[in-house]
Amino acid sequence: MALAVLNQQVQDEIIRLAEAKEVDADFLREFAYFVIQNSKKETEYQSKSLSIAELKKAVYKRFDVANTQELRKSGAFISATTGMDSFDLRLESSWEVLYRKFIGILPDEENQQGYGCINGINIFHYFKPWKVFGLDPKTATKNDIKDAYYQLAKKYHPDNLKTGDRQIFEQIEIMYKSLIAGVR
């Protein structure tokens, strides 16, 4: 595997740190290459999207069926999707909805940024209140949940002229109610 080329700024910083901290410059150079290689691997993984076959396979496994025909007839699937918007199983977008709902976060949707994203989660695609609120479900107390909610509510409340957003605020409220109901 070819080593990445360190730009002049990185090379200068390696020399500066080596002198200032009395550290071997070769060691810092190796570390820089290590960081570059690992960040590339992480980026490659994060940008990987699942094919429709992989989406289907994951959903089939979740409902313990072998194909789409069996899935449509599965009592567990019918029960789990009752009340959801109807979806067309000929479309990849429908399989993505099912994956998000029953499997988890799609690999290319981890650590998202932008509108509707809180703590790396797009709240309009995922109902992951623990992640959105930045809490551990095993250790969080009712007060922790309230504190996290108030921080988010203060930021996204429609009355906040700078960062307020009614749609985001409503999603946060729904997530808060679901968390608070499950904690004693």
C-alpha cells in the first residue's frame, strides 16, 4: 500500500513538535500516516450505502422470512407495520424505510449533519430518542432526560428567533414523551 504524501504544513508541524516536545520526528511521521490511513478507511465505510439486495436481506432476517412474498404474509411484519404509511416493496426507498425502522441506521446515514440532524441523527428519518438526547438508556435518570430535553427545546422552540423550528421542536417533544414514559 502506498503511503500518503504529507503536505508541507504537516511536515513543518512534525518538526516543530519533535523539537518542542523532544519526540522522535520519525515516530510522529508514522503516526501521521496511521491517522491518514485510518481516516480513509472510516470514510470509505461511512460512505458505503447498502444495495437493495442487502436491505432486503436484513429485513428478511429481522422477520425470519426468505423472500418478499413470505414477508407480505408474515403476521409479525403485518403487525409491526400496521399504522405506518403504506409502502411499495418494489421501491428501494420503501426498503430503506423498513431498514431504518426495524434494523438501525443505514451506514451512509451515520453522523449526519444539516437540517433536522441532532447528535448525528436525522430526526425525520430515525426515531432514536436516546441518541438524539445524547443519553445512555442504562444510566439516564428522569432528571437527565428533562435536562437534555430543556436544552434542545430551548434551542428549537418556535419562539427562538435564531434557531427555532416548529417541525424539529415537535419531533423533540414526541421523543421526550416516549423517554419520560419509560423511566420511573
